[in-house]
Amino acid sequence: APKQRRIREFFVKW
Amino acid sequence: MFEARLVQSAILKKVLDAIKDLLTEATFECSDSGIQVQAMDNAHVSLVSLNLRSDGFDKYRCDRNLSMGMSIASMTKILRCAGAEDTVTLRAVDNPENIMFIFESPNKEKLAEYEMKLINMDQEHLGIIKTKETSYSCVVKMPSQEFSRICRDLSQFGESITFACSKEGIKFSASGDFGQATVKLAQTADADKEEEAVLVTMQEPVKLTFSCRYLNCFVKAGPLCAQVQLSMSNDVPLVCEYKIGDIGHIRYYLAPKIDD
């Protein structure tokens, strides 16, 4: 099954 | 002093219905320009961005910027106390510990005041994320009821829905143990009513897979607007946008799924 990515990868620089 | 008045408390009720399944608490950033909320769901898979412009309120005053942490469940309980036709006013002092919700009946004979404690949101502070104003490969406008229906129907088949968009239209598909489902929507040639139209603006075709669980949370915003706008590019988050009358919008960003 495809793996769920996280939105923070796209928007947040931690 | 912060004060914001909406003649239709129903709008605020609908906004809460649109976020309460994704967020347990959120910071409401209030400034001269309006009220903004940006928050990720607990799993950090989606981002909710709510914008209510000050000029959309019937009365709006914000002397200094405020960040108010609120429990969405508590707010929902309070908004349940508002009559369908009531006016709502939000009021807080500078450096507030509480926020007041004031409901007034149309004939002004009933006035109800509810005070809610604010939460100290001392966990990871997001600030306001600069969500990219990129040009997307495909932008689809379609009836929000239709989108809700498709998400609900296809969720029966599997955990995710694949969106494939081309210049002909958009195709939604899902598959699971007991079978598969496909719904194709063609671009409407000439819809009688604007809110029933399906419009596709395409630079290049896209194919993306998203979790049903989140899509089914987003469609809770359906009652806010007759149309939903889906903006997509390959390998970037989906933007699912509902306009909130003349006052603002709610946007949901959802990270696409990727094959292992």
C-alpha cells in the first residue's frame, strides 16, 4: 500500500 | 480590545464543523486584517488554513495583535448554544485569559454570554506558514456536494483515492479487497448554474493518491460553499479550498501518498 507522507516535509523547516 | 461581530453565527458554526475532526486545539491569530488559523492535524499529514478577513465582519476591532489558543471541542459546545438566526460577537481584552462569545437573537430580546478559557499553546509553535502560491498543473472546480459524495462512496473500497486529472476531466478511483470503483467527471460544456459546473484548468496531467480519512474530514466544509476548488501538481500537496461567503476561505493541504 502507498505510504502516507507528512505535510511538514513540504511546509515546515524545523 | 478585540471585538468581531458576525450577523450570521451559522457561518462560524459551519467553520467549526469544518475543522473539528482535524484539530483538537488551534491558535487564532487576530490582527487588523482579520482572523487566521493555521494548524496541522495531530499526525502532521494535513494542514488547515483558515482566513477570515476583517472587512467581512459586520463589526471588527483589533487594537493589537492577539494569539488566542482555543479548544475546538469547547468552542463547538459554545456555538451549539447559538440559535440559527443569532448574531455572534467575539470579544477579548488585550492579553486575554478568556474569550467571550455573545449571542443575540434577531429581535434583540435574548442576549447570551459565554466565556471560554484560552489555552496556553506552548507546544511547537508554527507561526504562519508561507503556503506557496505556486501555479498548479491542474485546478478543478466542482460542486462541493459531488466531491463529498465521491469521497464517501469511494472510501468504501479502500483507504485511499487516486485523482487523475487531464484536460477531459477528472477521474477518481479506489480499489480494495472486494473490488474497485471509478468515477469520471467530464468538464461541463455549459452548466445552467455556476455552482453545478465542473471546470478544469490544466497545464499538464496529474495523478496523485490521497488518504480517504483526510478527504472525508475536508468535505465537512461542504456546507460553507457550493463549489470546491482542488489544486494539484505531481508530488506536491493537494489544496482543497472552500470559500466562506465574502469573508474568507478555508484551505486544506494534504500530502500525497507515495509507493513504498
